[in-house]
Amino acid sequence: MEALLGVRFLASEYSTGPVHAGRIDSLGLDENGAPVVVEYKRGTDPGVINQGLFYLSWLMDHRGEFEYLVRDRLGTTAAAQVLWSGPRLICVAGDYTRYDVHAVREHRRSIDLVRYRFFGRDLIGLETVAAATGRPAQGRPKRRTGPARPVCAGRERIAELAAAADEVLLGLGDGITKVQRKQYCAYQRLRNFASICPPQRAKVHVYLSLDPTEIDLVPDFTRNVRGLGHHGTGDLEVRLRTERDLERAQDLFRASYAAA
């Protein structure tokens, strides 16, 4: 689950008790700490979304039980940081109807419809068919009107650069979810493809979900942070100091988005 969906596994066939009388195919926690219900169907099943939403509703009513499960499997730190504002449903099936795709786009929950494909006897591929963020679209921050507060020119420039990077990342395609955490802001398709840490005095740090060993690293611009502690997710660090840096980083942004 972590390799294909970006979700840490918690349990399978999880019982919802005698009242709800059901079993959740898989429970997990995504890269940002959001609880995830995963439902699997062989072929096409028109009931997969409704069934998944039923379990997602159950999950929101049993937060303590879920946090206990997280604590048991992943530890107290993970349990204390569960992101209840962004629960997700991921449906994995052979295919979906056009009604399924339309229903997802009209819904207020975060839902991903993922189609599986077999290639020969040994390979499987996953493709996102439709996604709904369950949140209002996040656009570029509005410009302040009226008297401006005194601010350091360098800090203001870096804040504007961070806002420009935010706009570029959100504009890469449809179905992007922006997840705000205390230490970073994540940009998620099926899984995180980028994260931005709060801007520092002289630069903005963007972390991408790309293999840094396959990238021609440029000193003081890109860096391999695999195995190094940092806020956000991703193994490739991109340092932005100027608009020119943002321009030359956009190919990396697109590659990370395409791989998510």
C-alpha cells in the first residue's frame, strides 16, 4: 500500500462491529497523517463508492478506536498527529461507470477512483480515473489592500516566491489536494508529489517525490535528502531563491506530479 498508494497499512478486513455489520477492506494512514479507507472490487461494481462512504462515515464516528489502532501499529506520535480534517476514501477496481466518475466530482469528501490493470502474469499498474479533493479550490493568496504593515523587503520577496511556487504546483493539473500541516504544506494527487516548508529568510525549500539518484543534481539548487531528517515529504530537495530558480524547477515539478 505504501509503495503504490502512499498509505501506511494499519489493518485489513477490519470489523465495524455488530451494529454496522461490515468489514473494511483496508485501513491506513497517508503521508500527511490523514485516515484512509481503501475498498477493492474485482471488475466494475456500482456500489463501491457508497460502500466506501458508509465505512468512512463509520470511521469519523469512531475516532478513538482508529487512534488506538494507529497507536498500536505506528506509535503514539503518529496517533497524536492524525489529520481528521482530511479523511480519504480510495476505491480500487477494474473499472468505473461514467456515473461513478460524475458522483465523485460532486461529492464533498476526498475520494480517489483508481483502476487496476494487469500486464502479463507478473505486472500490475494503477491509474487514477477521477479524484475529488473534498475541499474548496486553493488559489493564489489575495493581495492585501489598504495600508501595508512594515515588512522586511527580503522576507516579502521570499513570501511572494513561495506564493508563486504554490500557484505553479496547484496549476499542474486537476484533482490536486493541498494539505496544510504545521511544519509543511503538501500537494497531493493520489499521493504526495510535492511539499513546501515555511519560507526561510533567503530561500524556499520544496521537496519532490522523485528519485534523486536519477536526477542530475545541481549544487545549491537540488539535493538528495534521502535518509536525512526534514519536514515535508520527498527525497529531492529544491531550493528556490529567485524567480529564475522557480522557472528551472518546473520540469521537476511536472515530473513529480506525473509520477504521483
